[in-house]
Amino acid sequence: MVPIESLIDFIRSRIREEWCDPAETMSYDSREGGYLGDIFDAEDLFYKLGLDISNDRLRRDLVSEFDGHPWCAKDWELLAPSERWIYGWELFQHVVKHRRRYSFWYDEGDIEEVNHPDHLPPSGFLAEIGGTLQQGGLLKTVPAGIRVWRVRDHEVGRALELPKDLTAPPVEHARQPNRFSPPGIPMFYAADEFETACLEVTAAREKSSVKMSVSGVQFRNMIPLNILDLTSVPALPSYFSQHGPRRRHVLTFLKKFAADISLPIRKDGVQHIEYVPTQVFTEFVRYILKIAPFWPIHGMKYSSSRDGKPSWVIFANQAECLPHDAPLDFVRQILQCIPESFKTVPVS
């Protein structure tokens, strides 16, 4: 059993990492008769921190120990780290969609804010977020042999040739913008489950009077793949966790970021603009981010916008999905088709 005094000391030490008496840090407006920022009493502070205590007597005893003065954030004039990253992500999206698509790395934002601690310009956003992805433990290596479903829709009765017709598209056919790939840059999209892959494909297709089917086949990776796994953001630690506030802010941002990456986008004629931020981010992951020095990332795992289940984008073109017989063919095969898994279903 933990003595109540020890519990109070522990809670106080955690709270004091980010909170204090406003008299210590906050300006006071004598004319208005109040502090210039948000202040909380102990009851409100405990609620804000998620300290839910079912025992009413214990809760009252703890609140009374912290009720001698109001509370405020120590850095009350600054954004919390997670808020700074979220606002930085929102600014980055706006800039690459509406202001600088191909030279955003020169955009330093509001020049008057350059030296402000909250400043996170579009030019520096990706590099800083790369660090949070590392800290969140989202860069992983999956072993060879993982099976995923690749599907495509087609007219009823049309026969598909395996594996060529179900690989990543050839460059000349990579015409449509996708969540992670702009036109002209083929990538391999897949899902853990056949049904998820079907939902993703049929959602992007306009309604047609032509009867359609969906055919799919499994592929397996022939080499270990370094991936950014946006489906495995750890649960937020308790405010009183031993990891401290830094990890809590990292995971708070990553949960928001991973959810934004998977947001459904309606087919309304402007989806190519809405895809731009994730396409730019994907290029950063593919060519700049590393799981270790000189170890590139091969793809990303994310939650489907259709059913929330795991989906994949692997940075592989058609040649990297096919076997090679020519002795001087230096293209490395990354993915291998499993023909016996092939199946076709009608589009309802």
C-alpha cells in the first residue's frame, strides 16, 4: 500500500513539470483584476489531465492538497509541442496546396515570427516531423513473406494475365492521382484483406451501367521491407507515466497525423489538390527519411479510409513486381505474385 503522502508527492512532481502557480510566470492586469492567460482550479486541472478517480473521498483529499492556488501552464504564452506540430502540419498542407507546390522548402512563413519558439515553417516541417516518427517507434522492418492483396476492377468476362495485370501499373498507365502518388509515378497499393482492397478500388470508380468484377491476387515481399507504420501509433501514456511529457506530445501529434493521412476524400473534381500534402510527404519518406543511416524506407502502412483496416503503399514499380530472366537485368524484384490465391467477385 502506498502512503497518501507519497502519492501526493508523486502527483505534484509530475504536475509541476508543466504547470505552476500563475503568480510565478503569468502577467497580471491590475486594471482588469485578472491574469492574462488561462488559469484553472485544482478540480479543473485534474479533469484536464485525465486524472479520473472513482473514489470520491480520495479525489476530494487529493484536490484539497492542490487547491491552495490557481494553476496555469508554465509556458502559458507558447503552444504545447503537440499543438505546434499540428498547426505546422495544417500550415504545410495549406502552403503546398495553394501557395508553393514545388518550392515549399524556401517558405519560411511569416518572417516576423522566424525567431519565435512556436514557429514551424513549411520549409522545416518535414525534417522536424521525421524526428517525431522516429521517436514514436513507427519506423519498422517487416520480414520477407508478408502477404497482401492487390486488386483491380474490370468488365465482367475479361481475363486478367498474371502477374502483369495486377502489379503496380507501368509508367505510361500511371495517369490518375492517388493518395500517395501523383500522376506519372507508379506505386504498389495493397491491403491486408481482400475486402479492404476491393473497397478502396471500387470507391474510386464512377458508377457505370457496365457490369464490373473485382479480381485480386496476393503478393509477398521477397526481401525485408523498411516501412513507416502509421497503423501502430502507441496508446497515449498517462499524464503520470514515467516517459514524461515529451512522449505524450509526440504520440498526441502522431495520432492526429495518422488519422489525417487516412481521411476519406470525396470524388468531387478537386481530389488531386487534397492529395498533394500526402504525396509530398510520401516523397519525403521515400527519398529522405531513413530507418538507419543509408537504409531507405520501402513503403508505408496506413489505415484504409473505407473500413479502417491496414492498407499498404509500397514504393515498387511494375518491373520490381515481376520475375526477371535476363542475366543483365539489374532491376531487383521486391514483390512476388502468388497465383493460386487469385479470385474474382462481382461488383455489387
